[in-house]
Amino acid sequence: MENIENIVKLSFLACVVGEFACSILLGLGKFNGKEVLCNLGILLGNTLTKPLALAWTYFVLSLLAPLKVWELPANPSMFLLTFILVDFFYYWYHRLSHEIPVMWTLHHTHHSSLWMNLSTAVRLNWLGKFVSPVFYTPLVFLGFSPTFIIASLTVNLLMQFFLHTEVVGRLGWFEGKLLNTPSAHRVHHGSNPEYIDKNYAGVLIVWDRLFGTYEPEIEKIKYGVTTGFISHNPFVIQFLPIIKYLQGNFQREKNLVGIKKVR
């Protein structure tokens, strides 16, 4: 297992280096040195807390396992069903992370970058992974394996890593049909009024289609949050929104000329 994890990490590093090379060759200029170092610092924090977060996730899901209403089989078909349902629950967890202010204080970390590249994918809040397991507990009650749920979520997040890039353009007729794409996810990271609260999908873009939150990439995207740049300091990025929220001085987003209201 450790060897597989090391291979995955090296593969991701190779992808980041490859993206950087493509960015230079294509003249995209989508990397900022301070920002990349900041994202790597955030990754280090997530790596250090990962064992505790994983143990917490297993504890929460396994604690409820005796209360399940059915005993579902553990086979490939059931894993596929688990993956689809986990993706569905991820959509709603992600959507609520934008719509509920206290949850946005955690998810804000991921959206606060002014750049879009693969290093942005690891820009995750250190506390968020201790909250997310709660959203998948209904699947445990229904009899789905906690191991399958965690494995599905892991694969889901690994696939999302590749969505954080500008090297891959729009994919023509494939856009918005079945799977999430870099183009669709770029829209999700946009602070343009028409892009806010759009494209919450993890792997399957069909949820955005179904619930009316899909938006294609048309206008040039302005990345970051509407309340502006925060810092290149990982600790400030992680905790300032939470501190401001507790002080009653947190703004989810600016009122953009009535197009979007502050929540």
C-alpha cells in the first residue's frame, strides 16, 4: 500500500512538472512561485494530518455500521454503485460548502488562489476532512461498506486532481455531457458573477445538469474569491476566514451589483 501511495505521489509530481513545462512552451504563464510554495506548504499540513483524518473517517463510518438497515454484498457491481452514490453525495457536500457560511470558511481555502494549475488541487483546508465524513453517513445506514465509501471518495478526489489546469482546453461535444472536465471546473473556480456557485460536480457532471448548476466556460475566467487576495501564508489562508466568522466579520462574497447576494 505504501509503495502504491509513493507511485501516486511521484506521478502527480510528474504531472505538475509536465504542466509547468507546457505552460512555459505555450506561453500561458499560469504559475506563481510564491503561490506554488504556499500550496506545497498546505499539502504538507494535509499530509501530516492525513493519518488522523483517515482514522477519524473510519471511526465515524464504522461506528454507524451496526445500525445499517441492509447487508449489501461486497462485489465489483456494488463498488460501482457506491462510487456513483458517493459522487452524488459529494455534489451536495460541495454545494453546501459554498452555500452555508460556516462551511464556506473551510472551503474558502481551495478557492482563494488567483491561479489555476495542478498545485491548486492540493490547496485544501486542514479541518475540512474532519467534517466531510458526516455527509456520507446515510450510505452507511443503507448498508454500504465504509471501506467502499472511503475508497470511492479517494478515487473521486484523485480524479479531480487533473481538473485543475488550463493546459487542457474545452473538449468540444463532450463538455457537459457525462464527466467533469478541466473547462467545467475552471468555471467553478471563477469569481465572475455568472460563474459563482456553478459546476459542483466531482466526477459526474450530470448532477449539475440535473440540479440546474451547470455553466459552460465562455467568458474569460477571473480566479479567486470576490473578497480579494488574502495571503501567500498557508496559516493565514487556512484560519483567517474561520477567525473572521467567529468575530462576526466574515463575508462570503461581495454583493456583485445585485447579481449575487452575500449569504
